[in-house]
Amino acid sequence: MRKQGRIWSGVTALIVFLGVLIQLLVTATSSGDGFYKENPERVLNVFAYFTIQSNLLLGGTCLLLALGRGGDGTLFKTLRLNGVLCIAVTGIVYHLVLAGSDSLSGWAWVANLLVHTATPLLGVLGWLLTGPRGQTDGRIVAWSIVYPLLWVAFTLIRGEGTGFYPYPFIDVGLHGYGRVLLNCLFVALLFLALAAGATLLDRRLSRQSVER
């Protein structure tokens, strides 16, 4: 990976971890008026959000790329694609579906801006501009579907036991399983469309880089 790509990856990782850290601090010092009233439950629950997990996937793989540790193995390729696709889904779903329900200020607003807007833009643009190229194919796309499916299963099973659902569109208590599963299907189709588009675009960009 070229120097500018490593720098971009390093900046992206820094913004990711800054955004997650601020979110954890905001949660830890808030008045406790959410679903979980006391710490450490409130802080630990932050990691149940797809947004936070997507940011960590992106940040972790970008950090490895910045350090020159990004490999050619199936695991890294899958996690890299997951990081880019999941952060793209995070940005799209938040701004199209969830943004209107927020009323934030101060550091909570800063954290929200970083994890929902800045990191999706940095993650997707970084992948488009710096790669690395040639790491996406049908097999990697198939493996990348595992993580979103596990998150949905975990969220629904945990929600059945606790009553907590991180987002309204997956809240069984509000919508019932039929509507929730339909909502998840729409998000899954968005994920698959992005994955297919990323694979085709990666092949095209790889050919262009070889021709230069």
C-alpha cells in the first residue's frame, strides 16, 4: 500500500477511535435516562450497536493497513470488506432513517457526527482512492455476510431476553417479528448490493491501476 494510503488509513483509524472514545465517555457521564440506568451496563451496551461495531471493524483494519500489517489472507480481506460495507450501511441507514430522531448537543453531537458521518465518508473514500485493490471476490463477499447475520441474530436473541433493541427498525416490541424481519431484509439487500458493486468496482479499478 502506498504512503498516502497508509496515511489515510491512519487518519481514519484515529477518527474512528476518537469517535468511539467520546461516545463511551458521553455514555459513562450521562444522567442514565436510557434503557440501562447504571454503569458499567450503560457503557458496555454501547458495543451492542451496529454503528460502533462497524466503526471498530473499519478502524481496526485501517490501523493494520497504516502499520503495513494488512495481509492477503481470507480473514483480513473479509474484515476489510466488512469494515467498508458496514460503515457505508451505517451512514446510509442513519441519514435516511434514523437522523430525524436525534436531538443532540455538546460532546454527544460531536461523537454522533464522527461515528455516523465522518467515518463513513473516510472509510468509503479511503477504499475508493487508496484500496488496497484486488482483495474482493465472490468468496470474500460470501464470508462478509456472516457478520451482519450474526449481529441480527445476537440482537434479536438478546432483545427477547432483555427487551432492549438498539434501533427502532429492529425493535420487535414496536413492530413485531414480521415487520422487523422485513426491515432486516431491506438492510441485507442494501448490504448485498453494496458488496456486489464493490466487487465490480474493485475489479475495474484493479485493471486501471495495472494499465497505468
